[in-house]
Amino acid sequence: MPAQSRSQSFFIWTGFAVALFSVVVQLYLQAVGGGLSFFNTLANFLSYFTILTNLLALVCYAALLFGHDGQVSAFFERPVTQTAIMVNMVIVGLIYNVVLRQLWAPSGIQRLVDEMLHAFNPFWFLLLWLLFTPKRRIRLAPLLVWLAYPAAYLVYTLLRGMYTGWYPYPFVNVAELGLQKVLLNSLGITGLFVVFLLLAVGLARAFTAGKKGRI
């Protein structure tokens, strides 16, 4: 694993600590407040795209901190991997703050954790990417492969929803919206992913061009 500067280590450690705290406390809050068995609580917890994506960022932080030149560490050190996680984190924050925030008003520790999961963590990973991720080898084609992640999540969510009658987000609730509307919503979100992947590639090229232009 490449040596890290003090500032990079600070960013990674901070991101790791906040992500770990927010994910663990959110699981605890759902366990004590949901009235479900632990298995059902855990299943619902892992059915939120927000949680899965924050866990992905958490694993990335852990690999950067504790990896020892293994395959997992090498995978998360790749600029394409970090870019894909960054885009997913940004979309988590964007959709929550634009579409979902007004649907509930958490208080106390739940509000703190909510802000961490949907605001601080996405912003922090974006900042880490802007400051430290090498951008010379970031290309669109390998990033498009990462569309399989939200696609697989959608398939899982729809199948589980058909079985349980529970959907984690209102815009994928087939019982209320119907399958056609949910698929249209999903198509729109897929388009959003593509747009942000394109923006990430463009931004990476701008960074690279800027460095080349310096004397």
C-alpha cells in the first residue's frame, strides 16, 4: 500500500470513524425501536441503499488503513473503485436531501446519525476523492461496470418487496406506485448515475489537464 501523508491519513481515519459510528448506531436504533426480531431488523437494515453504500465506503477506508498489499487492499486503492464509491455516496446524499428529507423529522441521536449517513459521509468521501485519489487513469468504461451495483440492488429490493410487502424507499414501492412507475423511477435514477459518472470522468480529466499545464 502506498505511503500516506499525514493529511490523507487524517481524512481516512476521520471518514472511517464517522462511518463506523453512524452505521453501528443506526443498526442499534433500528434494533431497539423497530419491534422486529434481530434477523428481520438486520435484513431490513441491509436493504437500504444508504447503508450498503456507507458500508462500502467503510470497507474502503478500512482497506486503506489496514490493508497489507493484498487483493482487497489493491482493489480499494484503485482510482476507479474510489471514483465509483464516491459517485454512489454523492447520489445517496443527493436523493435523500432532495427527495426524502422532508418525509420525516428525526430528533436526538437519530438526527445526528441521519446527518452523518446522508450528508457528512457523502461529502467527506467526495472531499477525499477530490484531494487524494489519483485521477490520471480514471476512464468511463470500467466505471459503467459499477452500474451493476444499483441494478442488483433494485432487483433484490423488488423481489424482497414482493415477498415481504416492505420497501425501503417510497419511489420503489410497487404496492403503492405499480411496477411501471417504479421502473420509470429506476430508469431516471440510472440516468442520474450515468450523468454523475460522466461528471466524475470529466472532472478527473480536468484535474489531469490542469497538472499538465502547470510550469
